[in-house]
Amino acid sequence: MKDIDFDSIGKKLKEIRTHKGFTQKFVASSVKVNTSHISNIENGKISLTTLVNVCNVLGTTVDYVLKN
């Protein structure tokens, strides 16, 4: 089984967020976490629950961000 590349997931989420013109503050507010938590996610530190919530706000799917 292949390891999950959390750094790649974070980079992909940041790319989607910036492409949509969303700030970290907007995403954080939408998923009810603080802005530093979104920064941590974009730097590869993420929980599954938060990943799902962030994907929902960004209008993308977990399987898309998990693809390499």
C-alpha cells in the first residue's frame, strides 16, 4: 500500500483555494477552525475530518486531492 503524501495534499488544497480566490481566513471560518489550522493543513498537517470539511468548502473531493 502506498503512503499518503500529506505535503502533496496540502499543496493541492492551497492551489485550489488560491485559484478560487479564497483566503485562509474564509476557509477557516467556513470549517470552524482558526486560520493557523488552515496554514498547518497546507503544510501537510491534516486530520481526515478537517480534510473532508475543507474539500467541501473548496468544492472538490477527497479523492481528487489524494491523487498524485
